[in-house]
Amino acid sequence: MTFDAKTFLSTVSTSPGVYRMLDASGDTLYVGKAKRLKARLASYFRGQLNAKTQAMVARIADVQVTVTRSETEALLLEQTLIKELRPPYNILLRDDKSYPFVFVSDRHPYPALEYKRARQRRDDGRYLGPYPSSGAVRESLALMQKIFRIRNCEDSVFAHRSRPCLQYQIQRCSAPCVGYISAEDYRRDVEHAVMCLEGKSEHVTQALSASMEAASQALDFEEAARFRDQIQQLRKLQQRQFVDTESGDADIFALAKRPGALGISVLSVRDGRLLGARHHMPRNDLDLTPELLLAEVVSQYYLGQPHNIPSEVITSHPLEEAALLADALSQHAGKRIRVTSQVRGHRAQWQHLAMTNAEQQLDAQLANQSQLSERFSALQQALGLETPPQRLECFDISHSHGEATVASCVVFDQQGPRKSDYRHFRIEGVAAGDDYAAMQQALTRRLKRIKNDEATPPDILIVDGGKGQLNMAREVLETLDIHTITLLGVAKGTTRKAGLESVFLDTPETPVPLDPASPALHLIQHIRDESHRFAIAGHRAQRDKARRTSTLQDIPKVGPKRRRELLRFFGGLQGVQKASSAELARVPGISDALAESIYRALHG
């Protein structure tokens, strides 16, 4: 069967990660990493490719993706998988003689950071590395030159310069060739760059902070601004990569569930490094709760198969019999095993990453073309339509006690979610909390465009909110004299449990009987959940925009001393505003709770 690249790419995350390309036999053809998975994978199926790459792409039967928190982590995982799987289309290194290094001369008064393919035996300088690829070296060198303005020219060029080159003009070099910087200051910049390459950037930022304050007190504001810019650029590099800075052995189980489908991802972490992820799509014929299902999976994973049990098992959902399971695993492994879902710090980041992977895999499964076709056909039969619907639109309303009310319109076709056609409607001029009036305004604005042939009409219009919203939608259709659109209303059951929704066709007096296991109901639930998610995202964006006027002076428990520490640590208010709550917690005197309060005050 031909690999459906278009459907696959529509579900791929834009996050960093690792991908494995598989052939029809399930063997790995190629392992790669990407800073943006969607863009990288799309490049294999679009544009010009060389003959060898085309041959590989022609053999692809499936692509498996593992989302990571950073490109660094993706690189480490990529190398682990290549070493383990040895895919035929990857470059397989036989030894370490060709690994690249960064070289800093001890003999030149103004040394450059140089790219070296192999370590020389001469004792004429320092070698940093080895690096996993030439690209990693060049990227690191470019970054250091940008931040610290280290020269990148050859010694022969340096010796014969009489005026600054273009690198000085674009502020990528301090022009030591013509004496624009002293040897002492230049050597200091080189040492700072070397410390950053050695992973000691925190010491560098502290030194730069002291220099910034000294320059400011000396009224040399231009020099202070330069130090500030360096600090802010370094802080971007210091976003905590727990895969490098934290230790621990753990397996993390995360369960994601959608109507008619569920997925479980298992991430393995050893010595603080992510080794890989496994994905499972078990059947849930007994309709177990996520907690019970996860407990069954964890038990079978270790007790029924020869898996090495780490000292900690982390789950996305709390297990009712976690203590019993921990005792059984401890006896099986001959050591103490901890089973928990309540984690903090880097373990919470692992847990979040596992959940991201589970949701990514589930989205890919739901976008499967055969499954979508089955759902659309089932909906056609349930509603008694002559042909399968080609386009569905669903509307939902979101607000916080009437604040920043936003309506969402999401679109599904036979290829799945059509995100390019999604729309948000900012609701204005209605009473706070009046969902009916908000729905009326959103539908009127949308349907007027359809009436005027300015937008593609849906075959089925779905409104979330029950009988009242269904009546409101029918009134709008009648007012605009539109009679070609089938109208569906979705009302949650009394327990608000998935599978117990009530579906109405055109009027509340015509319910549509749908079994909880019906593919038609799963399609309706899927688009309803997507409209709800999209409405919340739009509402939060509007709310946060309205609230994003806070300054540090307005935040409780942030006095002059803490404000000074924050500004010094991040090099200014702009750096504080860009920092995550985890990064804010690294500032001396800022607790995790206070960091979260500061982040919320600045971002809404």
C-alpha cells in the first residue's frame, strides 16, 4: 500500500523530535532528527530530491515520530537509535577519527575559534569536543561569533588587513585585526565563548551581569547595553535541557484518549537521558477507565515481558493500586520500585513529554484515511443522507465569566481536520455570559459569507451546547433563508461522560439514536472536542492579550531586591518576559511558587 504522506503530514507536530522511516516489513530505513518535525518530514515528500533519497522515499511504508523537548535531546536520541538499529540509509561511523572539534590556539594573540576535523597531537592549543556532526560545530561557532564577536578569518587574512571587514560592520567581529579591541579584552571574550562551549554559560552570565552593572555605574550605557544583549542571548541557550542536567532512571507511561481510540506512549530515561519511546494502541473492549487501563498495561509490560525495570515508574494518571503494583514490581526486580503520578521538576517534564508523544501518536491514528472514510460513511447512514458528507463545520463558545468571549469554527472534510479553514470570532456587543447571543452573532457572521458566496458552505453544521443552541442556529438559518445545510446539535449527557451525548437533527424533537461505539458518534465527538479546544485557545489568546500589561512592580511579593535580581539575571525586563516559569525559578530568591505567580502575572 502506498504511504499517504499528505494525511501523515497533517498530523505531525512542529516540535523538535526524532523520526524513523520504516519499510513494508517494518524494518528501519532511516533515523533522523529535526528542529521542526513537520517541516523536515515535509521536505522528503515535496521539492527536488536526489536519486538516493528518492529511492529511500519510494520504500517508505510508515513513519514513526518521537517528540522531544529540544533539538539537543533529539540529537542524543537520534544517535542512540542509529547505534542500536544501524539503518541502511544512515551514515554509520566506524570509529571516532573523523569527529569534528573546535580548536583554540594558545600561540596567537587574537585566536579564532576554528573548525578541525581531527585532534592534532601537537600541544599548540585546546580542542573542544568531539561534536556529533560538522553542522553542530558550525552552528556553535556561528552562535559564539554572534554573541562574543570572535573573528572567523584565516591567520593569513588576519595578518594583512588594513581596515575592518564586513563581519565588523554587521557586528559579528570586534575587528582585532586593526586594533579596535585590546588583546586582553579579546582574550576575555574568547574565554567566555570557550566556557559556553564547555557548558559553563551560567558562570559567563554572572560575569557579564557584573560587567553590565559596572558599566552602568560608570555611565557607559552603550557598553552596558552590549553586555545586556549578550546576557539575553545566553539566556536563550540556557533553557533547561533536563536530558543533560538531571539524572535518574525512569519509565514514563502516558495515556491519551479520544472518542473511539486511545494510545499509550512509554518513554525510557536512563541516567537522565531519553533513550527512546514505544507506542501502543491497545483495544479497550471492556471500556476501562484510563486509570485501570494504565495499571493493566504497566503490569503486563513488566510482569509479562522481559523488560528491565527502572527504579521509578511514572504514569500520566494516578493508579488506584499504585502501592500494590509497586510492591509486585519490587519483588520481581529485587529492588525498591516507586510507582507514582505526582511528580515535580524534571520528572514532571518527562511526564509532560510522554503525554505529548501519546497525543501525537493518537492524532496520527485518527487521521488514518480508512478510519475517516468509515466514520463519514457511518454518519451518512445515521442521518439518512443520499451521499457521504464532504464538509462538516462545528461551532463552540468560550469565555471566563463573560470575559474575552470567543467563538470557534472548525472544519473537517474526508481528509480530517482542515485547519487552514479554522476561524475565530471575537464576540462583541453582547451581555457577559450570554452564550446564545454569542452563538447567534458567530453563526450570522459566518453564514452571511456563505449566503454571499464568499465562503464554502458545509454539508453539516454542528453546534455544541444542547437544545437551546440548536434552536438558535435554526433561527439564524431561517432568517438568512438557507435551507441546504443539515443542522446537528450535540448535548452532553447528565454525567457529561463521553459516549452518552445526545445528538439532534434539525430540531430538539428529532434525536438521532447513536450507539456509544458508533463510528458516526466518534466523528461527531472528535469535531466537537476540536471545536472546544480551538475555542479555548482563542479565548485564552484574547484574555492574555488584554491582561499582558503587568510590570514587575505590580506583582505581589516581588520587591526591589527581587526585581533587581530578575533584571540582572535576564539582562532586562524583556528577558524576564520571555522566560518560562522554570527559568524564573532559577533566579536567586525566587521559589517555584513565586516563579509561577510572576509568569502568570506577565502572561495572563
